[in-house]
Amino acid sequence: MIQRQKGTIDIYGDIAKKWKYIDSIVDMVAEKYNYGYIRTPIFEDFSLFHRGIGDSTDIVSKETYDFLDKGGRRIALRPEGTAGVVRAYIENKMFGDPVQPKKFYYNGTMYRYERPQSGRDREFTQFGAEILGSDDPISDAEVIALAISIFKMLGLKDLKVKLNTLGDTESRNKYRQVLIDHFKPHIDEFCEDCKERINKNPLRILDCKIDNENKLMKTAPKTIDYLNDESRERFEKVQEYLDVMGIDYEVDPTIVRGLDYYNHTVFEIEDTNPNMGLNKVILGGGRYNGLAEQIEGPATPGVGWASGAGRVVDALEAEGVELPIDDGIDMFFLYVNDEEKRSALYYANELREAGYSVDTEFTGKSLKSQFKKADRLNARYIAVLNSEDLKNGEIKIKNNQTKEEEVVSAEALIYFMDEKLNTFSEEDFDIDELMKTKKVKEDK
RNA sequence: GCGUCAUUGGUGAAGUGGUUAACACGCUGGUUUGUGGCACCAGUACGCGAGAGUUCGAUUCUCUCAUGGCGCCCCA
């Protein structure tokens, strides 16, 4: 049997509804912040992700899903969204657009060639946002605000923003050296991986799970202490702007990005719910002023983030958030004979065009099993078609909650549905409650 | 790439080197010729991830592969 590829998943049924709902919230909130939807190719030239030199070059090529196409071109499936967006910005000369900065959001599948494990598949979905063309800290703050808005709108509550700065290249290099000087004399006390990391990417020692109790970790120098004035001021501004928007955050000196094009602001958002397990980070991002130049475009400052949709689903699960996913259908048509079947088809079609969700029997099973099916589909009403009734221009409709049955004129079927399903009841809208929440907002 | 545990029907799963692979849910039909969700009865794996080996005989033992879970590396 042909099975799906390692590290891929099929999304369908109720889970698919969740994903669609998340997508719709991302769209809605991003549009409110005036971010434009961008869709870049899933495959790109390998070198887009394998540019230049740096600590992480080996890693990037090791885990990139790449291949030679029939023309001998080296193709990579995109491992992340940012590089493609920056490439598109440059290639389409969007830097020439009079409205700057350009603000983008995307949502799509990404690929990494690695062994699947908890929360990590080979094909996975990320949504993300980028601001290109602004070096002002307001953009750092806004992009974080957008992320928080999306998560809040989804119903997540246990959110923690962790913020740090890597400073500019000068500050970063200085810090890097100080860090090496700090760990090097005692590197024997650390794990094998850290002994590697001190040469390849010393910042990542701070992330080590094995050595995190080592006293040198706590006494390790902090990036903040090695910032030059410009970098420090910028970091303070980012915090100031977050304060203005009332966004809680925590400065965490251990937040570090693996890739070397990051500078200045870096951040992560965690879901702190105890049910989350090991993978608490649901979003990561930062400023990448050097990236555009690395891919041979005009120097363009940028800041953005990406969030794994799978992790967000996990977070919703962990927090027990009930998504307002409308399941169930308005009407299910039952029939037995062929004449009734045609009527089912006719009226189902009519109701669908009037905007109702309707289904009917396909397999011609017993009435008993049709009732069961209607229940499974969570039908609010069941129409039991009967030749006798149809002759009189009538349809028997059963309310599947109350089990009450009434005979309705077939002509007035849509009117019947309008009356039953389309009216606002007092319970749907609690005006006082709405006003109360509005007031609280205004008081702030 | 490394380590580790797993893989039995539509689903959850039990199980043994040897005539019929439990049990439950579900599904189909019937009791009840076209108003169900209850109850009872019956049916429901030419098959135990794939391939090879050991054996008189393997779903059960061994090996290889595939996939999954967890962890490591790495994490954009």
C-alpha cells in the first residue's frame, strides 16, 4: 500500500475545521493591522536559504528538503517564510512603492528534512508576518502586537512574550567574544554538544538543556550589558512602545536565534499552560536588517515572526479553548422511494440556494439508519418526505432537539427555515454584557 | 544523522510457537413491510506493517526495511 510520506499528515474532519478557523482569524486580524496577504512559491532556488557564510550554513543545508529538478537546478522546498517574502520584495522592486514600509502576512506549508518528533513534522504549516522597509522600533512593537492580537482573538490566555536584543553587528560580535571568554576556561564541565557550540555558535550554549544548571550559566554575561548606545536606545524604545499598547513581556537574556542574520530585537511567545509539554514556544521572530543584502538586494531593514499552526492547535487544546466552530447542519432530508428522492433533491437544492446547510441520504438505506445519519450530522431539523404528504404539497418536519413534528407547506419551506433559524433570540445577544466589556476598555 | 519503544479489524484493543485471532464500540440486517436513538438476535480480520530467515509449523523468535511515538543533534 502506498502510504503518506514520513513526517506528513492528513488534515480532515474536525481538526480541519480548527485549522480553517485559525486561518480565518489570522486573515481577519492581519487585515485589521493593514498587513497584505502574500503568497510566495513553495519551492525556491536552494541558495535563497543557503546564502553567504555564517555559523549556521551547515545546519541549513543539512535540514533543507532539496533536490535537483529535471533541468539540473538545485531546488529547495522552503523551510521558512521570511526569505521568500524578502526575495519577493526585492524581485518585484517593492522598495520602489511610495507606501513604505510594506507589511505582509502569509500562511502556508514549510518543509524541513529532519526526523519527526513531538510538534515537528517534515511538512508543517506556519503563518507569519513581516514588515520590510522600516528600521523604527515601532515596527518591532507593532509586529508583536499583531501576534498577540491573533492569539487573543483565538482565545489563548496563557501567553508570555519573551523579549531580548542581540544588538547590532558590533555589539553582537563583542558579546560573542565575551561569551567565549566566559565559558572557554571551564568548557570541560559542559556536555559534548556545548564543546562543539563554543566554536560554532556560542550563543546557543545558553539554550542547552543539559547544562542549564551549571553555575556559569547564571553568571554568564548578558547581551544587554554589551550593547552600544544606539542598540540600547533602540531596545528601550521597543519596550516603551509595547508598554504603550499594554502588552506584557519579559526581558529574557537567553532568547537567542540560531541564524546569524538576526540582529537587535528577538522575541518568542510561549504558552505557559501546564498542559503544553516541552514545546511551549508557539511563535518566534526578530529583526533581520542584514537579510536583504545577503540575498543581494538593496539594504532593507526587516522585522517579523512566524508561528507554527500545529503548535497553536496544541495550545488551544492545552488551554481547553472551545472554538466557535459551527458543526451540524440545518436540515436533513429523509426519503425511501424514488419520487421522494427527487423531492429531497429538489428541496435540498432550494434550501441550499437560500443559504442553509442541507444534506440528504445517498446510499438508500433504511429509514432507521437515515435517522441515525441525521443525528450524526447534528441536523437541527429533519424533513421526513412522504409521498402522501408531497401530493398535498406538504412536508413533515421534525425538530431534532424537541422531537416536535409539524407539517409545513412545501411552498413555504424557506419561510419556515427563516423563521426557525434566522431570528435573533435574546440569549444570542446580551446587550448589557457587551456594554460592560466596552466600558472596561474605555476606563483603561 | 543517532538512540529508544512501538506497529493486530472501520475504531479501542486482548492474545498464543501449532486445529475456529478474545472482548468492546461501530457498522449491516432482523425482531418492528416507512419515524430512529433503548433492548435482544445474527453477521462483520482468506488476517496480525512489508520482505526474508529459523522451525515440522510463526501473528508470536531473528534480521532488514517502512511508518509512528518519545528523546538527542539542530531549530529558520
